[in-house]
Amino acid sequence: MAIFKPQPSQTASISACCSLLPSIAMASVETGAPTQATTETQTRWSSKLTRLVSGTAGAVAVKNHEKADVTLRLFLFVFSFIAVVVMVTSKQTAAIRVSPDMVIGVDAKFTHLASFTYFVAAFSVIGLYSMITGYLSYSSMKKQERNSINQQLHFVLLDSLILSISASATGAAGGVAYEALKGNPHVRWMKICHIFDTFCHHLASSGAMSLLTSVTLLMLVWFSVCAIVKNSGR
């Protein structure tokens, strides 16, 4: 029976291979780190997808919507309240010379023009509406109950109605305020803002608050529509 005896060159090759084994093992350990990181990333994205499909992410989105709804209705109340207060306190008395020897005091206040009276009435209603709907939305959020589709639909309809009232009141008051600032020589309406400067400053500030009120109502309509779409998809 012949016994195999390795040649010196074969012995050297075997020794070289044995010396490379530790480096190969270390390389395999090092290449395992990116593979583990990739696995963790896949697991994380899978969990996110699972939460999205199961409705957990949707519940968080609806909860955030309710917080945004309450916040916007609070802003709506603040803007409408400031608009009413600034308009009501716009009264100013100015001295006007009617003859070389006579100077009389003339008042300028919002009750002298129907558009400004309508502005105050409209934004008073908007302030009351924001208080009622804000309370309903806040109660729903505190009870940790999702707003029903019917409630959100009512919010959309009512917010749209209030938005139209806000826009009409802003346009009516803004048109008269522009005539007070620039005048209209075609119908012989004189500009009065150079005389009643404080009154006109109040008109401008109240108009700015009314524009913010309209923007807030528009955002509320958009948020309610999004909530209806999310709730109807479940």
C-alpha cells in the first residue's frame, strides 16, 4: 500500500491557505454588518407599511387633523373678535372749517354706513360660530373619539356658508374704505382719510383681520374635506 507524501511545494501551498483562513473569516464578519443594517432597514419599513395598512398611521393623521381643527377655530375666533372690536372702536371726531369764521366737529363711525354695520354683524356671527364649533371639535378630541363623517360634512357645509358671509362682508367694507381713501370724483365723493386718519387706520386693521378670517375658514374647509376622504376610506 503506497503512502502519500506531500512534496515540499505542496506543503508550502497548504501552509499559505491555512494562513489565509483567519483573514477570510474576518472579512465575512465585516461584510455581515451591512447585511444586518439592510435587514434592520427592511424590518423598519415593513413595520411602517403594516401600521399604514392596519390603520394606525391613519388614526394618528386623524388625531393630528382634530388638533389642527381646534387650533384653526381658535384663530378664527381671535381674528373675528379683533375685527369687530377694531371696527366698533373706530369713532373719530374731527374739526372741519365750513366758513372762515366757523369750525364744527364732525364724527365718523361705523354706524354711518350700512356696509360697516353689516361687517360688524357678520363677524359677530362668525365669532359666535367659531366658539360653538370649536367647543364641539375640542370635546371630540378630549373624548378621543374620531369625528364622524356626518359631523365633518356638517362642518364643511357650515364653514363654506360662513366663508361666503366673511368674503361678502370683507368686500363690502373694503369697497367703501377704498372710496374713503381715494375718493370718487365722478360721483363727487370726497376722500376723507386725510381728515379722519384714525378712523381709516381702524378700517385698514379691521380689513386685514377679515382677510385672515377668510383664509382660516378656507383652510378649515380643506381640512374637513381631507378628513371626510380619510374616514370614508376605512
